[in-house]
Amino acid sequence: MAELGELVTFSNGRARPAAGARYRTYGANGVIGTSGEFNAGPRSTVVGRVGSYCGTVHYSPDRCWVTDNAIIATARDGVNPRYVHYLLKRLDLNRYRIGSGQPLLTHAILNGLPVPRLGRAEQDAAASVLGALDDKIEVNGRIAAAGDALVRARYDEAAAVAGAVIAIGELGDLVRRGVPPQRIGRDENYIALEHMPKRHMWLSTWTDASGVTSAKRRFAAGDVLFGKLRPAFHKVGLAFVDGVASSDILVVRAKDADRRGWLLAALASDDVVAHACAVSDGTRMPRARWQDIAAFTVPWPGDGAARAFGGFAAALARRVEAAASESAALAKLRDALLPELIP
């Protein structure tokens, strides 16, 4: 056995990165933006230092900026940098946090953790197998991002030449069916706002409903979920599964399945989100209302063009869904192999 500090050096990130888009910026829970400068070298591991994401672990293959909510972990000479990433994931660092109101990880805690002393060949083998799985997951993530960008671009093109407008409420209905907690199965899929990525129209992450203690909204695969709490976070996406959603989410169902793509693209558009923000109730915790969104008009290219767009969006959604399903299976395999490869 060895102490973690024999394999890894730790340094704190810094606040307020320089403006720019050259490098990714990491906070305690992963990428949060971009920066014009970097303070961590390639193949660094980023560890959540403070707060609710204390102990989370992310890997950056490239130079990046790390904020002061996180710690930069750098492999010492002779240690495989990607192995360090998986070693830190294996340690489940959140259990070593101190403090209750504001959880914290310190360098002293990290440096003293006991870890296995694997040779370089074993490190390389573990990093190669686990890294190959994560690399494929990353490729699938890029497929989803490209699909999102393509739908938005096609929508903008069609909207620019549309000769009419249509109210959102003519394209979709609000699903008002509430479900009390005692009627929600523990194994049902549950989507809350934290499972909805910002400005990304494919909802490929959810959890089970075992922790649900309050009433939720029932949704079905193909429904569009719209985050009504703090709509500026731009959380709008297509559900791939049936399940229940947080009461902070509007569930919108297409009136016509062939027009679902236009409904999705419209609800996820900057114009609709900006309108939802402008008419939201509340200051500290603004909430959008369905009646305001339903009355908002968006460009309408005509029924034929909208249906053709719907077919295009549906084909992309199926490809993204398949990629997301594959990523979930790969992640499950990776997590099963991790304790076998790094005891």
C-alpha cells in the first residue's frame, strides 16, 4: 500500500477565469463554461473541493481552467495520469469530506489516503480498458450535441422563411395529471431539473423514484419537458422514457405526433425561453406559466414543412436515444470493472 500523496500532487483552482473560449472551465461538478487561459495541464483530474459536489471526479484530456471550488490532481512522474482519474473515482472521495453545513475536502485528507501500489504496467492496463469505455461514451455525447445543433439550425432556417405564425398551444397540450407519492413505484423513472442539461434537447439522464416523497407529474416517452423554475437555465428536452417529473417541470404533449419535432424545436428555442423568462412570476425563484407559453406565437412553415421537419427530428432523436442507451450500458460495465482493475 501507499499514500495517495506519493502518486498525486494536489493544488487548488482559482476564481474568475479570463474571458475567452479557448479552454474549458471546470467547477466542482464538471464543465461550467470556457476561459481564455488555463491553470491545469493536459490529462489532469478535477476533484470537487467544497459544497454538494464535494468529492466528484472529472478528467480533462486537454489544458483547462479549474475554479476555486475544485482541486487539480496531477500525476507524479512515472504514474499514468488517466489511472489517477480512475483511482480517485474508486476511492469515493465524498465519504472523506469534513463539515456538515459546507462539506470540504482538504489536501491533507487526500494526501494521506491509503491506496494500492500498482506497477506502471497494471496502471496502463486499467486506464486503457476503462478509458476506452469512457472514450466511446464521449463520442456518443458528441453525437447528441451534434444532433441538438442540427435540429436548432434547421429550425432557424425554416423559421426565417416561414410565412405564418402559430401559437405553442396549438401544437401541444399541458399534461396536468398529478400522481401522489404513494402511487409512484420505486423503480419508475424520475426526472428532476438536475437531470435536464442546459440548452440541450435530449433527456438521456434520469434516476429511479425510490426517493420521491411528494406529488409529481406523469409523462410519457415523446413528451417535451420544460423547466418552469428559473426558465433562464434553458432546460427543455424530449423524454426518451415514461416516468414522473418534478412539479417544477411542465410536461407538454404534442397534439399531432408528426408535428412533435416542430413543437420540440420551438419550445427549446431562444425566443420561447426568453419569453418565458420575461413573463415569469417571482424574482428570486421565477416560475414560468403554461398559459403564457401556450399563447406565445412562433414561426409556422406550413403543415407539410412542419411534418417533414418532424420526420427529420424524429430520425435524429432515435439515433441519439440509441447512443444514450449504449452509453448507459458502457457506464454500467465501466463501473463494474473499476473495482476489479483497481482493488
